[in-house]
Amino acid sequence: MEKKTDLRIQKTYLALQNAFEALLEEKRFEELTVNELCDKAMIRRTTFYKHFADKYEFFAFYIREMVSTFRDQLPPDVMDGEAAEYFLQMGRELLRFWHMHEKMVRNIENSSMFPLLLSILLDQITEDISMVLRRSCPALAQSSGKLRGVAAFYAGGLISTFLRCTRKDSPIDEAVFLEIAAEYAGKIPL
């Protein structure tokens, strides 16, 4: 589905996302200020606050956009296919993102705000997984509570395993991470 957002707004969002990534390559999340973000993106604070209440809301937006970008990278048949293939492809996209932004991810992990940021990340990933499960597992979609629970379970497992995979000296390497992502998604309870 194509977004129908004004071109100026798209440019503002892109500038903010690029500035956010650049700043988080240098510092932890709690050290980042909205002023810095706006200066780096070359936008006014009033523009920022017209779209976001604070940097936490912007972080949630950033994660939604990141997940959307991951989804856009997937072959069309993956979005209409089995959940297992979707998990495998999303695992690959997570690893690609990690390789491109390792320092930024480390700074987020090392932030004193990491538990809150992780919760925001998990909420966004859970939403995305819910969407896939609704389409690929119609029986599961009959119960919104079970659907949300299964999506949250898999989001937590996916992100937890990913974070362990990215640690130095982890017994979980990238190949094992992808194997787990695909294998366990194929065992979704219906």
C-alpha cells in the first residue's frame, strides 16, 4: 500500500530518520536531545513537535518505518505466504540492518532507557507479526487475544534471540538465528 503523504512531510521524516541514525552512531539515546535532532535534520523544533510529542514517540515512528522498510524489501509472495517464510525473511532484514547500523544498535542497547526502547520495539514488531498471522493463520485470527499473545510471544523470541546472536562470543551465530526464526515460526499453534 502506497503512502499518500505530502512530499514536504516525507522529506522531513527522512531528514529526521537520517539525523537520528547519525546521532545514535555517536551517543546513547538518553544523551540525544530534540534540539540536536532538529539541528542535524535542519528542521525547526516546531515542525518536530507538530508531528511528534517527544523523542520517544519519534523512536516508535522510527521503528514503524524500519519495519515497514523491512517489509517492503520482501518478495511479494512472502507477505501472502506462510508465516515461517516471513519470519526467515524478517530475520535476514534484521541482520542486514544490524550490519549497517551496529554502532547505533549498540548505543541503544547500552542506553539506560533500553528497557523502554525495547518495549517500544516489541510493540511495533508484535503489530507487524499480528498482521502476518491474521492473513496466514485464519483459525488463529478468530481469537484476537490468542493472536496478540502468539504475536507477542514470537516478537519477544525473535528480538531476544537476535540480541543474543549479535553479542560477541555468542554460541548463536547468524545461520543458527535464521534457522531458529524459520523453524519455530512453522510451529505456530492454530
